[in-house]
Amino acid sequence: MLSDDLRANGAAEDVPPKLYERRDVYDQPTTEGLSDRVREILSILGEDPEREGLEKTPERVAKAYQFLTHGYALDPKDILQQALFEEEYDEMILVKDIEIYSLCEHHMLPFFGRAHVAYIPDGKIVGLSKIPRTVEVFARRLQVQERLTQEIRDAIDEVVEPLGTAVVIEAQHLCMMMRGAEKQRSKTTTSSMSGEFEAHRTRDEFMRLIGATH
């Protein structure tokens, strides 16, 4: 006999299993406002926003842009402060190959790549998962890669107060690959360093470590 709990969860043969239910939450007025503008853009481009293939596109685009820019609603410093711990560790801590997806503020086209973030603690460490989450918050805004690199470094410097912080981002930009220069294999690398990482020896160690998997 199956227990009541198993039956409730759909384990019995005559009870279908509970299907995955997606629960995305979007601001309805924002969705409606963006949808109206996207519909106008489609018309200006010569398309028929009422045809079958485009009928739901304005709402999809509205929701997509809300997700792609949800970093505006989050405070990266709060995220870092949630997991600060006292620890007498004073060697480099590196989180590398953090995937980033962002939108260039000049053309609102994607750029994507990897971020490498390191810091040298001065009595405090931060939970490792908070570093990728901090990167994600800044990336999910309209950005330029140079500012994104700097903002990540500044947030860690301010909250964790380490002996030094280093951030390197390597990214490909669709505004260069799909239009304009049309250089499909081009990559952009930016860096921002503070404190101990401004010393050549520490900087060189960091660059060697992030290059270990390239």
C-alpha cells in the first residue's frame, strides 16, 4: 500500500505526477507599457504585430527585458553583507570563469563572456556564492564592460574591505559581431585592481591563475 504522502505527490499509478509549474513574476504595468512600445516598433519596421508568429512577441520581449535588467532592483552590497565571516586567512581567494550575460547600453545588444574575481582577505571572508551573485546583479543592467568591471571591484572593496581586489572580464559583444565592425572572433578584456593587486608580483600571480584553463 502506498502511503497518503506518496499518493498526495502523485506516486500512485492512477494519479498523474505533478508537472513542473513555471512561476515567473513580472510587474504588470511595466509589461503592458513595454509591450505597447514593442508593438509600435514592429509596425515601424514594416511588420504586422497581429500576425500569428508575432502576436505574443511584444509580451515576450517585455518580460525578457525585465529579466535581463532585473539587477536594478537588487543591491549587490546587501548580497555581500549577507555572508561575511571573520577568518584569519590572508592568501588570495579566486573565483574564476563566472559566466556573464549583459546588455550593451549603446545598442541594447548582448555581450557575454567570463569574469574572474579575486581578493585577499583582511580578517573577513565572504561566502563564495555571493561573488557570482554580485557579478550577476551588475551584469543584469544596461552596461559597458569597463564600468561593469569597476563596479564589481568597488562593491567588494567597500563591503569586504580586503587587502586588495582584482577583476578581469573577457567578453564578446554582438554590437561588434553582428553590426558595425562585424568582427566575429573579437574579444574584449578589461581589468580593475586595487590594493595588493597593484603590486606586480600579486598581479602576475592572479593573471597566471586565471590563465591556467585557457
